[in-house]
Amino acid sequence: MAEFFADTYALVEILKGSSGYKNYSDRSLITTEFNIFELTYALFRDFGSDTMDMLRLVRDEIEIAYAEDRDYIKASELRLLTNKESKNLSLIDCLGYVYAKRHRIKFLTGDREFEYMENVEYVK
């Protein structure tokens, strides 16, 4: 089982070699296929044609999680509730958070909207 659920923010920071994320590059990570899609966009935006090599590297090192229907429902509920609190959480982030919480894996992120939430490893 993975040690951390890495959201897209964390994946980008790990790939960039950001100092706060150096301790996580050799840890057991899991993420969703939706986070991989977001990561692909960020890589393509920043690196263009080199994206495929970087993406292969990530996919070889990180376990891909597939959510269940109950995760989709809980993520939708979380987004509705947090938007009422003026938090701007994406559906993909909500899904990852719910998945991580259900599997008792810390949700690794640098997204400030998650900083004080339960089950979060917040790294800036």
C-alpha cells in the first residue's frame, strides 16, 4: 500500500525537485488517473514534446488509483460543502482527498485550501 496520495500539485513539485518535496520522491505514492491527466497538461504546457518521456517516468514510479462510485459521490458532496465555505477545491482534488481518506493514506499537497484539513500532509 502506498504511503501518500500525491495530488497534481505534489507531483509537479516532486518532478521539479522542489526542496520541500525532496523527501517524497523516493516514497511509495499513489494518485488517480485524473491527476495524471492534469499532470500531463502541466508537463505539456511547460515542456512541450518532452512530455511523453516525463510522463512515462511518473507512470512507472507511481501507482494509479481507480476510484469507486462511493468516492465520486463523497467527492461531489465535499466540493459542494467546501464551496459554501468559500474554498475553491477542484473535483479532481476532492476525489483524491476522499480516496486517500477512505484508504487511510495521507493526502500530499501544497494547495493552501487543504492546509488545515484532516488527513493532509501539507508541504509548501
